[in-house]
Amino acid sequence: MRGLLEDGIKILKHNNIRTVLQFMRRKGVVSVAEISAAVRLSKTTAKKIVDRLASRGLVSSAGKGLSTEEGGKRPELFRFNTSFGFVISIHITPDSILTGVTDMAGEIVSYVREEVGADRSLGSILQRIAASIRSIVAERSVPGTRPIAIVLSLPGLADASQGLSIYSPHYPHWGRNVPVAQMLRDSLGGGLDVPLYLDCVNRYQAVAEQVRGVATGATNFIIIDALDEGLGSGIVLHGTLLQGSQSLSGEIGHMTVDPVHGDPCICGNRGCFEAMVSAKRIRALVEAARTRGESSALFESASPHELMLEEICEAASRGDRLATSLIDDVARWFLVGIGNIVMVNDPELIVIQGRYVRAGDCFLRRLREGISRIGLPDVEKKVRIEYSPLGEDRGVLGGAAFVLEQYFARQPEF
């Protein structure tokens, strides 16, 4: 009985420490009195926790506050120490390696974009990443700061629990069920004992949207990220990032939407959602129209392989018949895919990231107007569809945000 009581007291103390730390992470500069009132602890207990966190380097002094109206003693102020450590967050895209370093608040303090280049082998890419990690650690591991975690965001299917790349359509030569996390550890060699996380980038991009994008405050939402050729999703249900029993959750790009007449997909099937809305398909349709001798302003500005979605929307807004038909066609297939998602997951919010953000209001308006006509048309669909404000660093940001939450959610070492 005594052991259970001691365990309970220990857990309570740890929970109090986590609560105070979470409050300080959100609020910035605060006094002990503010902490005490916000988390409902006595000032004595709050001060002990702040002193403990300060002794570990997680909290630092921020000077003195203003005196009270009664002329009382100026309170001592404290802040969460964002320089306590850093996260190395890396995103392998179909053609680039994006490497970011964030502080403990998840703010990017350095960012590098490198082309993958001709050697796309996994071994070569991991050697480059390992060299970058070693360089970052050597530069930044000064007294008072340390690496907290390394996180790797992958294209394609990934198993976060086992550190595997299950399959990558953009890097099929990597193979299946490849132990990427262990291979990266082997490339790093010894001497760097920090947690290493790995997952599909779309899941981390959902975290980024929740922390820094339009999904702030949402607990049931889906992000849809579209590349030139490729479309993936991250799903958050009741506040939980979904993985699925086989790590397939979010692979909406490979839902079959037109099995008979659909275009071929990089996965080997035909009529996948991503194949029907890909920029590659749109450009092929433009080239086919040119070959048929149709007239369109789209032929004047660029060759089909250089055509951008915003140009198509701009031409559609001027009444260009081909451009209008292309936007209508892609919106129709998008609504088929979104309709399936809404009927299965019933999200409050769908966030569109990547390529289609460039399509502007004309495309977004079609989606918002069309959502009411998909499955169960007599039932109101209370789902918002929004463009993401985040840029290409969303995978880096999301990966860092995810591992920082894991770090602070663990039983504290502090």
C-alpha cells in the first residue's frame, strides 16, 4: 500500500511539472503568481517547480515585472528556455532533401534545401543526411543546449513504430519494408544517443497545420497534399493522428475513382484519385487539345509541361473554354475523392496543401459549392474547405512539432 501511495505522489508531481511547463511554453514571460493562478497550484508549489525547471535549464529568468498598484514588491519573471535544445527535422521529397533545425518552440532557426540529384539510391541519400546531422550537432551542441531528437519525413508509405519505409512510389528502387531508421543510425555511427523518429510526411504535415496553420483548434480534420504527381493525406480524428493497422491511413491518393477510363497511376493501378487530379494529367489534356487544333490562351504563354494551375484559373476567369473545362474536370474528380473522405471520416475541416493552393479562388469556390452535391445531397455537410498558408517547410515544421510534443509528454527527466 505504501508503494502505491508513493507511486501516486510521484505521478502527481510529474503531472504538476508537465502542467507548469506546458503553460510556460504557451505564455512566454510569466510570474509565479500567474502560474499559480492558471494551473491551480499554491505559489509555494509553483515556485518549487519553476526553480526545479530552472536548475535543469528549461526555464530562465526574465527580470522583474511591474509593481502592483499598491506599490508591492516587483515580481520575478521567468520564461521557457527555447534554447535548451534543438530538433533536426528532415524531409525527403521526390526531388529534394529539406533539412531544418528548430528550437524548443518549434521555430526554424536554420533551413537548407538540396536537390537529390542523379544518385537517388537510399544509401547515398542517407549518407548525405548523416553527414548533415553530424555537422549540425557539431556546430550547435554548445554548453547549455543539446539535440533533443532527429525526425525523418518520408514520401510514400511508412511504419512509424518500426522505422520502416514500406513503399515509396517516387523511389521504387528503395524496395519494400526497408529499415530506414536503423540504416540512418548505422550511417551516423556511435556517439549520438538521441531519439530518432520516422513517418510518412503527410502525417507530420497534418501536425504542422494543427500547430501553425488553419487547423488550429480543430480536432477532426484532414489535410490533402498534392504534388505534380502524387497526392497524400494526414488524418486527425478526435485529436489523434491516425496511423492505421498497416500504416495505410491517409493514402487517399490511391483510392480508385475511375477504374475503367482512368489514367494510369505511378502505383501501377488505373484511375487513382491522384492520377485523375495530377498536374501531369492536366498538362497532357492541354497538349491533346493543342494537337486537336483547339484554340485557347493556354497555348500562348507556355509549353504544356511548364503550365501552372494559376495560369489555367486566370484563363478560365476570362472565359477561356479549354481552361474552364479543365478546372471543372479537376474539381469534379476532387469532389469524388473528397466525397468519399467526408462519408467515411466526417471531418470538420479539409485543408488543401501543395500544388492546388496555387489554383486560387476559382478552384476553391467550385469545391465549396460542390460539396453539398456529393453523397446524401439532402443532408447538410458542415465541413470547411480551406487552403493551407504553409509553405514547402511544412513537413519540417510538422515533424519537429510532433517530436517536441512527444518529448514533453514523456515522464519528465527534469
